[in-house]
Amino acid sequence: MRSYTIPVDGMTCASCVGRIEKIIGRQEGIKNVAVNLAKENVTFQSEKEADLTAIAAAVEEYGYQLKLERIEKSSSSKFFAGKNENEKDEFYETLKKDFFLALILTLPVFLISMLMEYEFFLYAWHFTYDYTNKILLILTTPVMFISGRRFFAVFIRNIRRFSVEMNSLVAIGTAAAYGYSVLATLFPFEFTLEGKIPHVYFETAGVIITLILMGKLLEHRAKRKTNDAVKKLIELQPKTARILRNGIEEEILLEQLEKDQLVVIRPGEKIPTDGVLVSGSSSVDESMITGESLPVDKQTGSKVIGGTINKIGSFNFRVTEVGDNTILSQIIRLVEQAQSSKPPIQKLVDKVSEVFVPAVIVIAALTFLGWLFFGTQNSFISALVNFVAVLIVACPCALGLATPTAIIVGTGLGASNGILIRDGESLESAEKISTVVFDKTGTLTEGKPAVSKVICLDIYENDLIQIAASLEKKSEHPLANAVVEYAKDKNITLSEPESFQSVTGFGVTGIVCGKAVLLGNRKIMEEKAIKLNDESISEFVSSAQDKTVIYVVIEGSLKGLLLIEDQLKHTSKEAVEILTKMKIKTVMLTGDNKLIAKAIAEKTGLSYFHAEVLPNEKAEIVKQLQAKSEFVAMVGDGINDAPALAQANLGIAIGTGADVAIETAQITLVKGDLRNVAKAINLSKKTLSAIKQNLFWAFIYNVVLIPLAAAGLLNPMIAALAMSLSSVSVVTNSLRLKRTKI
């Protein structure tokens, strides 16, 4: 399945969103179409390579343009919108020119029209009403057909397709006011009543277009600010890198950088890509990637992330990832994906938007007819003015921007704090969390177990470790790695096992140096009927508390025990305390015995724990919690956590863990700081709160002001100002999230 993200020009309101989604959704093989009004792009998927030219042509028939020239194909067979800031600025400059032209011409039109009502002005103004109307006509016409051409161009295209949107409302409203005024100016006697020259509404048409352009200008500037998070991430990557080739430093473009090359980093420089230190040491500011406020010390063997900033030392590192495979590129891709997605709350808005503009036109028509037939004096004029007011005051833009602007700012804020959110639905789900389930190893603990004590029974320690580590080197389990590392530290040479078998959740078996070997927990010892009656063994096990005991059996006889310790993360206890204060239950799942589980639970303050849990049982426990009406978040880092992450209402992966866990989860904590679980929930609540506020004011605005306009209580110019500012207020409210502490 191929994914596409393409910029779209010409969208103005929520009605445009629904129309474009329908047009593209009708194309063969196209699925999951989603248009983002705030980001001005469309995302969709195709089972085979999509015919983008045909899709663009279909969309263009309705007055929209897919900017295919800004598409770049990535190495991961996904398509993303290219960043073309010059084109964005060009649109902004054109909009600004149109606005200032309209403003310069509309100000005199407005002042003359208003002051003509006062006698003192008539003494100074030496032109007749008839001549004045002609002056107003000359000044207003460029406003209508130069500054306001965008509204009429789209309206004409829409009429051909029997469709309507915000441009239609503006075009019909201003055309009605302008058209009547032109006729009244050119043929005044046809409209004269009781000898009075008819009143014209050039100022209404001009002011409406000027104010709407002003609103569009402010809205465009505000929308660009919502994308600051992604722009800052993109700007993190330097343009060049300094490599060491044949002992000589050489500066190359970032695009020319290849894996395994040596890169030289000096104090204060940005790190161009991901890699591993091979010489030197320093501290690195990783705050923009991980949210970690303090610089991180780096030594030989430490990993560095592209886009982070070196502080004081100098070092050389070997490149491990380039291009789309770097952590920074993956973060940018995830953030863009999340910002282009739609949360479930958007479905209501989409349904309303489909009928909004047609409904407004019907209301405006009924308003005109009502005032025309049931109005009092000058019923036609009243009908015309109120008709225009209804059309202009309606604002589908605010509805279309309410959700995406908040999602963009919210996901960007999350990324800057080391919280990557896959989509809008995940962001909305986090608010409902009632129970957080933690895996133990690598999640609550550092995930770097180490052998802390060895007990030998009728065998030398080095012999015991040599046999145990030789078998464990075939396993990928963290406990196995601890045994292997212990052997390396003691410079013990390992053998190649003749056979190896992993018994999931229990241990490993095999043959080493011709001897049958079994390493595992107490469960497998009991299952294999291995005798464990020695007093020293009992004392050793009882003193272990929160440490793991591995039994080593050689040729059917217990020969030793290994005590393995995995330190708690320094943030685990604080993270659990924060969640408890938020009235959220906390549960731990572990394959370790009850003694270890109980000790960890007591240290961290966990509400509940499940010990001796097999990997396939984790998802079942999550399911049981869900059956009790709990909304469950699962936090894990390993391959064996993937089923539970998938089963949970919200999967949260530790960014330092296995790729399969990260792929399965909806939220990734880049640094692995468990305090960010609470931050993710708070971010969800604040973002959802902003969305609800935006939607409330967008709906209330239209529900209150449209009836006021229909009742004749709203001047069209005031309506235009209200309509322009409503969209700006929605975007501004979303931007408040950027200053929120989570």
C-alpha cells in the first residue's frame, strides 16, 4: 500500500475538505482519503502507484490544484509533500497586495458613504448624489474584480459543477450589493421612490471583501505558525557534514553522506546524522529530539542522534543511519502523519460541513423573500441588505479549522517533549485512560540486567559461567545478555553449543561441551523435578527480593545460581506517583516471580501487579481489564509486549526498545522517560479541550449570528468583520497550546 501526501491550493472552508475527499475517493484504487485544511494538504493510500495526473485533473475541475511539483518520493516508497516556502510566501504576498489595494480604495468609499448622511459634509463636498455614486462605482469596481477576483473565479467554477462553498457565499453576497448599486447608479430613475435618489451599497461590497481578505491574511499567518514544530525539526539538520577520509577532513553535502563514514564533530556544531562514537567525548543537547532538558554525556560507544547539538567536547563518530532511516527523519514523518490525520471528533464537523453552505444559501433566500413580502417600508432594500448579511456572516472556515489546527499544535508540542503521537485518534484516546499497565524489564527498569552474585555447588565459578554463558549467547533475552556480558568481563572463552532451545517464559536448554544444560526460573525447575532443598539455596533465594534468580542445571543436577539485578529507572517511582494523583490505576506485568514483583511494586507505589506472566498472557490480562470497563494504556518496550500493545486501547512504546513494539504502539516515548506517560495524557486533555472550545465557538457563532442577520439586526459590514475574525480566533485559540506546560 503506497501513501501520498500532496499540497492543495484553493481550499477555503470545511466544505472544500469534504468535496476534495469525495473527488479523490472516487478514483480507482484510492483509499483512506483525508484532507487537512490547516496544513493545506491531502493524504491518501493506493494499492498500486496512483495516477496523480488524473487525480489532479479531477480535482482541478472543481477549482482546486494539487501541487504535484512539490512531491518527493522517499526511499521508503512513501510520498511526502516537499517543503516549498517560496511558494507559500508568494501566496501570502499576493494576498497582501490584494488586501492593501482593497483597503486603499475602500477607505474613501466607506468614509464618503458614511459622511454623506451629515449636512456639514455636504457643504464641503461639492458633488451631487448622482455624481458621488459614480465616483463610488469607479473606486469599488477594482476592489470587486481585482482584489475580490479569487471569490468570483471559484464561484463560477463551482456553478458549473453545481457545488457551493464559502467563496460562493462571499461572491453571491457582494455581487448582490454591488450589482444593485451599479443599476441604481446607472439607471437612477428606475429605482427612485417618492423623488428620492436610491441608496447604494458600494461601501458594503467593498468593506466585505476588504475585511474578508484581512481575515484570510491573519488566518494564513496564524496557520503557518501552527506548523512551527515540524519546521524546527527540519531546520535541526545541518546542510553539510565534515568527514574524515584517508586522514584528511573533507566537508560534503549531507545528501552525500554514507553509512560507515567517519564524521568529525567540533564544539557547538550540529550532529548531521545518527551514529556511534569511535573516539573523543562530549555532552550533547538532545532536548529538541527527546525532550531531555539536560545535556547527555557521550563516550566511546555512545549513540548520537542527527539534529542534536554538541556542547563542549570534540569527537569522531561512525555513521549508522542516513536519509529517511535516521531518528530525526522518522520523527518528522510521524509528526506529519499525525498532523494530517483526523480524530473521531472531526466526523461530526464533516457531516455538518457537507450541508452547511447549501443550508445558509437557503436561509438567505428565505430571508430575502420574507423581508420582500412581509417587510414594511423599503422592503426590497431591507430584503437585499439582510440577504447579504446572512450570506456574509456564515463562517464554515471556523468549523474546518477548529480540529486540525489544535491537532497540529498538540502533536508538535508532544514532539518537542519527546512524545511522538501516531494520529489524531490516538491523541483523542489518551484523554480517556483509566488504567496504565507497565511491562517491567526495560520499561520500569533500565533493561540492562547485570549478574550481581554467583553461587556454585560442586563446580568452579569460571566453569559454571563458561557453560551458562555459552548456552545463553544464543538467546536474545536481556537476562541472557547479562550472563554473557559477565563472562566477557571475566575474560572467559565461550564455546559453541551443539544444540539450543528457548522455552518461552521459563528459560533455555541445550548441549554445551557434550553436557545437557538447563538454565531457567523456579517454574521450570519444578516442572523438570530438579531438587532445590539445599539450605544455602533457600537463604540465597529469600534474600534476592527484587532480583532475578537463574538456576543452572548440568546433566540433571543443580550446579549453581545466578543473581541478576536490573536497576529501576530513576523516573519510575515519580511517574507512578503522578499517575496515582491523576486517579489513574497502575498495573505491572512481569515474568518474574511474586517476590520480585512485590518488591518492585512496593518501591514504585504501583496499585497492582501480575507476576510469572508469560508473554502470550499479557494481552489476555489487558483484555480482562477492558472487560471491567477500564480504558487501558499498555506501556512496553520488547517484542513480547507487541500483542499487549495491540490489544490495549492505547499502546505506548519506549523509544529505546524494539522496533516491533514501536510499530505496534500509537504513542512512542523517544527517551523512555515514564513521566511522559502522564504528559501524553495531559497533552491529550488539553488538545481535546482546545478542539471542543474551537468547535463550541464555531457552532455558537453561526447559530447565534445567522438568525440575527436574518432578523435584520446585523449590518453586512459588521457581519463581514465577525466572519473574518471568527477563523482567526479559532487558530489563535489553538496556538495557545504552544505555551502550555504538560
